Amino acid sequence: MQENPTQKISLYGMLPRDIGALLPDEKTFRSRQLFTWVQKGISSYEEMINVPKRIKEELQYQRCTLFSSQIIDEKIDTDGTAKLGIRLQDGAVIESVLLTDEHDRKTACLSSQVGCAMGCAFCSTGTMGLIRNLEASEIVEQFHHLQNRFGSISHIVYMGMGEPLANFEAVRTSIKILHHETGVNIGLRKITISTCGLAEGIRQLAEKGPHVKLAVSLAAADNQLRSTLMPINNAYPVEELQAAMQTYQKATGRRITLEYVLLAGINDTRKAARELISYSRALHVIINLIPWNPGAGLEFTSPSADSIKRFAEYLEEAGVQVTRRYRRGRGVNGACGQLAVKHQKPSD
């Protein structure tokens, strides 16, 4: 986001130490107190009932605000999936999704960028191109918009618009905020970053943390096919991606999810399954099969139920652990690969 003298600074993107830096003459407990209030999802300084007026006035003088974004659209699918359209300060619009499973567990699916530069052939978000990275505050605000609207959220997935590891520092900061013990306190085991395969970003995450769960979109274990579907493979071929995942597993001990979007007649063949089985042998993974979700202008077809079943059984017979993604949110274009907002032009 470009520097703007009228731009307000969102407290949602600040850790206690950041808030303390704004108030150097105040006792340290005040920064923790303010952080706790903010992470309750409040939208007004008046809600901070035990914070002195002088502190509120000082924050306002420094152009500090609470929510810098606003909900402009809401859609709820028949399966309970909810999607919010959220307008940012500069006029750009993003989408965030709330997923509710059969146990009534709520998961926030957060965006990390406005649009995406990765250009995966089967993903609607990629048709937007990259408009800009989100700030940490804009990521955290998505969580609170969802929680304020739909109730307590226990899990987070960075699987919305954008490539999280291409906006590494803002995503790391947002996780630190949402994980902080005096705030929302979401456990790292309940947070997942999904990447299209930025090997360097995976290595960086292994080195710097936080050590959250990792999901990697693969789509094919063959370089030629994967490069056709996912241009990132030209920069990080499947062998280098595999090595980066091994590095992450050594650093964290965590199992990785391989996300495999199934495209009829392209990557749902017996040959593709054999290649996927061979590729997964060197890793501790679970393979999540995702039937392709339609997007405007994308000319693919989702495999039939029988085809998906055969593909899954072939993997399972080889001893590979498999899960199948159910098509939640398709009725509101909120399923995997469907998030996209047209006609965006952030203000200068």
C-alpha cells in the first residue's frame, strides 16, 4: 500500500510491543491491555472501558484506527459456507471465507494478497493478476470480521486469495498476532499455510517459523505437466519442491498435506497416480484430493465421482493416506480456486 498522509494505521496489525512504541511514556501493561482489547474484535475506542481517555486520544492523534476495512458483501451457501467481500482503505476488495465442518468447527480462510501473480491455470484468483500484497492488519481484520459475524473460530487456513509465501513477512506477523497468548491465542497446530510451491519460501518458513501446518498444491508430480498447470514449477521443479518440503519436515516434524486438484482427463489418470505415489514416498504426507471447481473463463472439467473414487483407491492400495475435499462453498463461488473480484482499481 502506498504511503498516504491521510491513511489511518490499523491497530489490528500491531503486537503489544508495537503499540508500546506508540506510547513510550506509558507503563508496559498498557500496551498489553490495548492489544487484548483490539483482539476482542472491537470497532470503537469507547469499548475500551478501562483505558484512560488520554491514551485513546493519543492513539487517535497518531492516526491509529481499529478496523481499516469494511464488509461490503456477504453470501451464505446452503452448506453453511459463508463468504465476505471486504473493501480495504485504498478501495481494493478481497474475499474471505468461513468454513464449518460436520462437527460445527469453524475455520477462517484468509487472503494474503489482492489477486495473485502465480497464474495457476485452474484457479480463478490467478486471472486477476497481482494487485498488491496485504498488510498484516488487513489479514488479521479478515479473521475478526468473520468471527464478529459468525461466532468463535478455532482454525485458520491461509488459502484465500494470493500466495502466502510471496507475502512472507506480513503473513508471519499476522500469525504472531493471532497466536499471541493475550489475544485470540489460536494454536500453531490449528493454523495452515497453503502454497503453490515456493520452495524458497518453504525453506524460509522452516528457518524462521512460525512452524504451522503446511499444505502444498501439487496438481502433478511430473515436471512437464505441472509446468503447464502451475507456472511456478518453471522456477521450482518438483525435485526442488520435494527437497524444500523435506527441509520443513526436518525442522518441524510435521506431516505435510499435498493438495491435488483433479482435472478430468489431465491429471486423474493411472499414470498420474503412479507418479504421485512415487513422489510421495520420500515425504511424510497426506494427499488431499480436490475435485476442480469451475471458474469463469477456465476450460477444465471436474472428474466424475467414479473417476475420483478410482484415483483415490489406487493411491490407498499403494499405502498412501488420502482425504477427499468436499465441495463446500461452490454455491457462492467460495470453494477452492474460486475467489476472484473483478474491476478492481485501488486508489492512488
